[in-house]
Amino acid sequence: MRAAETMTSLQRTLTTLGHAEPDRVPLFLLNNLHGSKELGLTPKEYFANPEYVTEGQLRLRRKYGDDCLYSFFYAAVEVEAWGGEVIYIDEGPPNAGQPIVGHFDDIFDLHVPIIGEIPALNRVLRATELMKAEIGDEAPIIGVVMSPFSLPVMQMGFEDYLLLLFEHPEAFRRLMEVNVEFCIRWANAQLAAGATAICYFDPVSSPTIIPREMYGDTGYRIARETLPRIEGPTATHLASGRVLPIAGQLTETATAALGVGESEDLCDLKATFSGKLSLLGNLNGIEMVGWNERGAHAAVADAIARAGAGGGFILSDNHGEIPFQVSSDTMMAIADAVREYGRYPLDGDVRDA
Amino acid sequence: MAVDGVAAKRIAAEAVDPDHPLEFVEEIMVPVLEEIGAGWERGIYSLAHVYMGSRICEEISDSMLPPSPGEGPTTSRIAIAVLNDYHLLGKKIVRSALRAAGFNLLDFGRCSPEVLLERVLENGTEILLISVLMLPSALDVAEFLALAEQEGIRLTVVVGGAPFRLDPELWRRVGADAVGHSAFDALKLVRDLSGEAKS
């Protein structure tokens, strides 16, 4: 018989972030796209109304009993703030359309958007307020910002952004100036609306994307400038990219947790970051689409066995967004498995299970 | 690895035999692309290395080889496309690497499955490389192949992109003929497949 859970989701999360063992491993099902299915709406209809998103998140948490509400809508919401277009599809996240920066000179004409004037951002803030009113201090609400260093992939396209990085240092500096200010204001607006913590998505900083030696002068410097000015706790997520080659610098960026992917061993990650940063991850969201109940249980048990001991670990996916195609049965199996294998003290043979 | 296009172009200009530029492409450029691809696979090089390296190699190759490379290593009808996604970097990298190695290929750009089928029909494409970033787009490969089958078209489809890296069996499930995880993978596959197509 399973032991009763003795903590609220917020207590469980805060305990593990303090590198101690709560009653069980916290589970963050980052299923921002799945609320539309719960309500029988298309993503476009769903994200148009903050009340729908709030209801969707509340229903999902009641269903799976995971440990957070996710006020993140979709990454391209920030493109709307800069005047860009968002393209909706029926079975996945909305995409950013044509880049707002068509030429490098355009960067010098950019001005920091005013948060309160952007309808898309206001919808996120309203949903955050509604979630906070419902959930109180029972569970954390996780808001999201794109890092100033990674946002340009959507502002100008990946190819042009790489050229900017390597060949146009002055325009790059200017873009970072406006992006840093926007990121801080956007994060703090979400915290003021009721978000408990901010997930700082920074995939471009990963050595998977840029040369490791480039990080110090770019993503690291920008995170050091940005994160201390965000008035609440942050988690940094490199969206499946590798983190170990820049582990030392990541721990110096004033972030509390780190989203990790499947390409690095959780044992190595745990040994590297233990007592310094909590880990968030690393279930493979793409493989998850094909999991059955047994596959879900095996993956959950393995992740907990590798990274659960001593706390400092939140079970989640590897990317910060569970694909739309992942079934309800699979998410239920993950939720059941974390209750099966994630109770502290962990069983010594959890991996064999 | 230093990303220095100016130095790379200077070295290439000094080393190439103007009467036999394809030898330089085969003996220098292709091994360079192989080295970068292998480094990407091992986690030594980043996506930025791969992109900038491919771009510099393509520029050098373009400056050496004739616009329509009749002396290139293939006469197959090869094309590359992005399916539905708005993320074009992967296609650009593979296209650059193949062009740098002397292959002539058509770039269909970003297409829906229906438009991609039209392009294939118009051009008599025999080898089609499809690049995707998002999972829904990866799943659209199956839709494209179903449309192609309805039309009775037989072609070889090679897929690549993040969803296929994260789920190593996904390329089989969507019905592709092969998967490439790097530009060099794509180069090897196209070499093998175009050789088969010619024989």
C-alpha cells in the first residue's frame, strides 16, 4: 500500500528545490497544449481566452494530480509582442511566422514593447491571475520567458541570427539591450500576476547550438545581467540541449533549477549539479508519443533512480512542452508511476522495477 | 574549430588547381564536411559550427565549380524541402553541404504535403530530402507518402531533423526510406542512392 502524501505540491516543490527529500518526487507535466483537448477546442480557440486556459490547466491537474500549473501559452506569444505574426495549427504549438527583423539594420529601430499594450501578453497575465485565484498556495504556477539570447531565433530566423552572432557584433549588442529589458519586464509582470517562478528558456546557450567557448561572452553574460533583475525564482531550460560542458558557468547564473534533456546521463547531471542546481527533466517527449503504460513506468522509474535521491529533482519532460500527440493514457501512466516509484525514501531497487 | 570564412577562402584559392576544381572539392571540401559532421555526432561541434562550416564550404565551392555542375558526381534528380515548418536552418545546412560537395539539387522551400507532391511531379524527383523541426511536421511525412502512393509515384525519401533524432524509430513509422542525423549523413546517403539510381 502506498504511503499517504503529506505535502502540498508547493511544499513538495520547495523542499526538493532546497536539495532535501519531500514526501515524493514532484511531477511537472508541462502540458500547455493539452488543455484545448480537454475543452474540445482548437489551439487557436483555446489560447484566445484566458478563462479557457485557466480551466484547461485546472482540469489537467485534477486529472493527473501533478505538481504545478503552467501559465505558458506558446513560445511565439513573445513574437506577437514585437509585432510578429503567429500561425496556428490544429495539432501542435503555434509557430512564429515571418521574422520581424528582415535586415540587420532593422535592429536599430526596435523599441522595447510595453507589456500592458500587447493583447497576447495580457491574456497570459489574466490567465495567471485566474490560476492564482483558484490555486492559492497549493501548487506553484510556472510562467515562462524566452531568454534575450534565444528570442532572436523567432525575431529574425535561425540562419540570420547565426550570421548576426558571428559577423555583426554591434547589431547583436543592440538586440540584446532591448531583449534584456523586455525579458525582465515580461518576467516581472508574470510574477506580479501570480506566477510563483519563471522558466527562462535559453536553448541557444547550449553547446548543442553554439560553440561552448562562445557562451561566456553571450548567453552567460546575458543571463548574469538578466536573471538577478527578475524578482522571483527562476529555472533555466535549454530545451533538450546539452548542459554539462557549461555546467560551471550555469551554476553562476542565479538560477535555481535546470531543465535537462535525454542526451546526457541523469547520473552524470546529478553528480555535477548536486547541491547547486535542482534538475528538471528528462522524459523524452518525442518518444513519449509511442509509449504504452509499461514504457512510461520504465522511463519514470529509471529517471527517479538516476536523479531522485536527496531531492533536487523534479520529474518532467525534456523540452518544457509535452507534444500534443502524447495521449492522456500515457500522461496518466506517468502520473501513476511517479506515485509508484517516487515516494521518499526511495526504494533501493527502484530501477529494477 | 575557428569559424573564419576569409582564411578558408584564401587557403582554398591557394590550393585549388583551376583546371580541376572538382578534385579540390572531393579531396579537401568533402573531408572537411565529414570532419564537421562527425564532430557534431560526437557532441564536439555545435549546430553553429555545422551551419557556418557548410555555408563557407558552399561559398568556396560555388566560386570554383560551374553554375550547373555537369562534371558533378550525380545526374539524379535530387530535391530538398521543409515540410510545413517555418524553421529552415536544417534544410539550408544540408543543401549547402551537398552543393559544396558538387551535387546539384533543387530546393523546393517550405511546402505542405500537397504542394510538395506537385513539385515532385513537376520535376520528376527521384531522391527527396525532407527536413523538419516540429513533431507535427515529422508526422506529415506519412501524409505526403500516402499522397505519393495514391498518385503511383515511387521515389526515395530521406528525412532528418530533431524529432527523428529524439525518437530513433520515428523515420520508419512515418514510412521514410532512410534518416540522416547530420549533413554528412545526408551526403553519404545521397551518394549511395544516386549511385544506385544511375546504375
